[in-house]
Amino acid sequence: MPAHLTNYLIMLPLLAWIVWRRVSRQFGRQPIRRKRMIARIVVFSVIGVLLALSGFHRIALAEGLFGGVLVGGALGLLGIRLTRFEVDPVKGDCYVPNPWVGALLTVLLLGRLLWRFMVVLPQMQQVSAVATQVGGYSGSPMGGYASSPLTMLVIGLLVGYYIVYFSGLLIHHRRFQLAHPGATAA
């Protein structure tokens, strides 16, 4: 097996597992775990800042990212409005996310990744063929993967959505704790 294909043996199962976890969290009652949500807000904020900084060399990338963050933030507010909050005797304060909003975001992300992969795959094969003929490697075949404003828009959509959505869940949980002083925090 060629060396460049071994990466896919690791990446594809990992990607499938991540997608499965993401889809499974869009359905059913989910417990509010404050520390995980805070960590996710921090991670998404760092990703957003790093992508914004990397987008300064091409303004179209930064525009795509910021547009996605704005639309994602609005979608996050809608997601909070459509989320049901429940109290489970065992799990405590829980939320039931709207499956349509989560499904829309998942389909957009997977569709964009699949489209970019279909565009980049011929380039990767061409680079591999040239590297074999020349005897060296002339650059990264994935270098242009995130250089699309549309891809940055989709990433910004996810970043904005999850920052706003998890922040809204934390605000709701704080209100729940104030209304029910005997409740335990997860």
C-alpha cells in the first residue's frame, strides 16, 4: 500500500466516529455538562481566532469566516429558542436539541467537506504522480483545502453556532440552578 494512502486508514475511521458522535448528540435528551461546554466554547473561540488570523493574507477568506460566524450566531439563537429544556430525576437539568438545526449544520459540513475532497483528490493524485516521477515531493496537496471562502463560511457557521448555542445552554443552566437551589451541577 502506498505511504500516502495509510493516512486515510487512520483518518477515515476517526472522521466516521466524529460524525457518528455529532449526529447522536442531535437527538434525545442530553445532560448539561458545564465544564465540557465551557471547554467547547474556548476551543471554538480559539479555532475562530486562529482562522481569522490566517485569513488576513486573503481578505475573501476572512469575509467568508466572519459572514459564517454572524449567520451561525443567529442560527445559534434560533437553536436555543427551539431547544426544549427538561429535568431528569437521574441526569438533572437536560436539554433536547432541535434535530433539524443540527441536521442542517451536519449536512452543510459534510457536503462541503465531500465537495472539497472531490476537488482536491485529483490534485493529490497528480502531486503523487509528479513526486514519483521526479523523486521528491514538491508541496502539500492539501495546501488549498481551506483556501475557499465558501469552506471558511461553513466553518464560521459552525464556530458561531456552537459558541452562541453552548453559551445559551450555560445561561439556561445558571437560571435553573438559581431557581432550584438543591440541584446538582454536572
